[in-house]
Amino acid sequence: MTAALLGEAEFRAALQALLPRGAAWPRHEDAVLTRFLGAIAARQAAFHARVGDLSERESYPPLAAEMLEDWERALGLPDPCSAPLTLLEQRRAAVVARLIERLTPTPATIEAVSLAFGVRVSVVEFETHNCEMDCEQPVTDEAWAHAFQVWGSGRVVTDATCEDDCERPLRAWSTLPHECAVRRLAPAHTVPLFGSFTDEWDFLGGLPAGATFARAAPANRLNHRGQIETMAANVPRFNYQAGQTYNETSNPWGDGAIGGALAGFQALGGGGAWTLTKLGDGLLDGVPYVDIEAVSTTATNTNNIYLTTCDGALPIATTLGETLSAHAGAALLEAEGFALSAITLRFYELNGALRTGSFSLMAAMSGLGALAEGGATRTFSNASANNAAVVLDMGNPIVGVAPRFVARVLFPVVHRGAPPLTASVPVSVLAARRNGVPQYGLLGLLLEAGEELRLAVPDGTYAATIEAATPAGAVNTYSAGGFFAANGSLLFAWPAAAVGDGAINLRRIVLRKVT
């Protein structure tokens, strides 16, 4: 309970109470002496308020700042387990760990000390093997009863190579920050052993290293464009939320090897054959872009050259009267074989590769290198138009010359309906990926009956905290026990509570080693 703080009036009254009695010591509000004492009282009240605030905050080590040195001096820090620590959060963690060390050295205390150093561990104790134990239990003699294993994550194992010095050990294990404190905390008759394994598995960036997946037959998923897609046998299914508004653009990230063919984009005009090459990519204000070089093999005989997205093998199919909207950015960086008079970014109605002339203007560019960004909504009105595309339209190519140009395209977004999806979801969110996996609308790794997920961890028994999502997008956390790893492999199974909720999209697993 926080004590009430004294204000300026209380301090002034206290000072006046110390004055002698008499006409020479007035106490009324307008007296010079009263105003003088008021100035002293204001300073005392401010100091009292600051001390009160400090005493509440600085008495709690995780928040201490001004009195952190006092905490360290009282606890004998820095010590061999915490030096040299310079960051404020590291010093606070060392203080917390030192305070926890004063508790009884139980497994829970060891785990709390380790967590104060930022390492999540679980403690496994041993006992002498006897004939009543399971035959899978390790055969341990009496000495093992005085040992305990501290399992954590984050250890780096380095193997020697042929190029290393002959004095280098064949294998070296990094020392984690909690190990010194655990050794000091351990009772004198015990021996702490340290091991590490991957205890946190994240499935929002694809299948993590050490995880294997198997499925005997093909199966369907909903992809990031909101379309049903069949995945081959043994290919994991990363599933997306039905009913979510998706970007319909086939390849908005401009995937493809540098210098290789670029799918999802198409250059048209002049009747010639075009070669598209990806020159590079990057981020502009958090939005991905791709630089594309387009080279024609024949001289042009047309009035316009187009660079389109969503063309070719993956057009955006439309129907008469349907409303679509788009958002994109583009710049023309280089141009050869052009007498440029107009550069515009348009949202076109198409009949295959043939422009019908029906479009909405998204942005006009002032010249080479000028980046323009904009959006448009269009209700398809031409009966011959059956798909849509975002188009960078360049006017006045030189007839009889084989043209070449380099364009920068900023993550194009096309979706069904209006207003543009980017009005409610930032482009950077729509464009976010981890390890190549689009994140917008991602539910997780779809796991159903007949599919097998295994995790590479040391043999033993584990408990787990599991984050999973339902097909409707509800994300919940479930606790489960009884996972058993044998031969370095743990077979995942859904806990009953997740099955009851219909949570079949795995997002994360945090493992805790029990034995």
C-alpha cells in the first residue's frame, strides 16, 4: 500500500509550527515570511514526491535504475557470473538472479535463476536404477542420484574442421549465461549437467530445421490467394483463412533467381518476343519492389509498350459487371528505343493479352526515375474482357527499333471488391513474408489424420505448450503432456482440447523436457 505524500501546504504548516510566537513572526498568507517559507515548502514537497516515487520503483529490481548500483553493491555484483555486463537490462537480470539464488536450491529455483538470465530451462533429476523401472529407462548407479540435468536452448556447438589448428578440440559447446549461477547455486554434493535442444518450434515461417513431415497422398489446402490448391504427397500444407480478402496478384514479390526468368510479369507491344529478367529487389519504405529488364528481339511497329502483372499463365479472371480494385507503384528507370511522351500506371480490362482500351488511371509519371504510386477501382464493363492486370504503359516507342527498358514495380495488389484492400491493410502487412511464406491470413501448418510431424530432440519425455488456429482464424494455446522422443525423434499428436476446438493449424510448440 502506497503511503500518502505530503504536499506544499503540509510542509509550510510544519515550518510555521517551528517559528517562535509573536508579532515579528506573522503567519497570514500575504506575509513576506509566509511566502519565503512557501518557497522552501514547495522544494521539500517536490523532493518528497520524488523520493516516494523512487522508493516504490527502485525497490523493485526489474525496474531499478538510479539505485541499481546500490542493489549491486549490496549483492556483491558484478561477480564472476555476471561480469562484464554493461546493458541496463543485463544488470537488472543479474540482480534478480542473485536474489533468487538465496532461495532453497530446488529445481524450480534453478529454472527461475536461468530465466532471469534469459534462458528457458527444465531440470531433470536422476535416480538409481532398479528392477521395477521401465526397461527404456537408462541404467544409472548410485552416483547418478547426485546429478541433475539442466536442459535449455540456445547452445552453439562448433565442430573442428581440417583447416583448424591441431590444438583445437574436435567439438566445443558454448557456455550459456545461466550456467555459472546454476553451478554456484547447486548443493555441494550435486553435479549439474548442461544440455541443449530446440525447445521452441515456429511454423509461421515454413517447416523449421529439425522438423520432418510425411503424408502418403496428395491433399488440398487454401493458399494465400484464397484458392484451393492440391499439394503433393509429403509436402506440408501451410493453410490460410477462408473468407479473408486476399491479394489476387500471382507473383507480387517478383520471385525468381537474379538473372533468371521472372514469372507473373509480361511485356507486350510491337509484336515481338520479349525476354524478362529480374535485376534485383529490395524494400522501399517497407514495401518490396522488383527491378525488371525487358528486351525485345524484334523492332517495334506499335504505339505503346506495356509491362503487366498478373498476365501470362496466371491472369486474374473476371466476369462482366464484377468490381475489382488495385494498388501499385512503378517507375521507369531506363528506356532505349523510345521517344517517351507519356508514362502511366493503369488498371486494365483485358481479353487475354489484348488491351480493349478500357482502363482506370492509377498514376501518371513525370519521366525516367520518377516513382508513382496509386490505386483504382473498376467495374468490368466490356463483354470481351475476361481478366485484369496492372499495367505500366509507355508511349511512343520508335518504330523499327528493338526496344529495351528497365522498370521498378512496387508490390502490386489486386482484389475483388472496393475500396482497395490497401485502404484497410497496409501494403507492408500484405507483403510480409517469413522464409518465403506469406503471413497475411496464414493460419499455420495444417495437420490432419494420416499426416506425421516429427521433431528432432533428445530422447525422453516432454510436456508442451501448443499454439494452434481453427479454420475460422481463432488462435488458442493448449497444454499437453506425455510426448515421448525415441531415437532423437518426437512424434507430434494433437491434445484432446485442440481436437475439440477444431484447431488443426499448428503455429508454435514450446517443449519442456520432463525426463
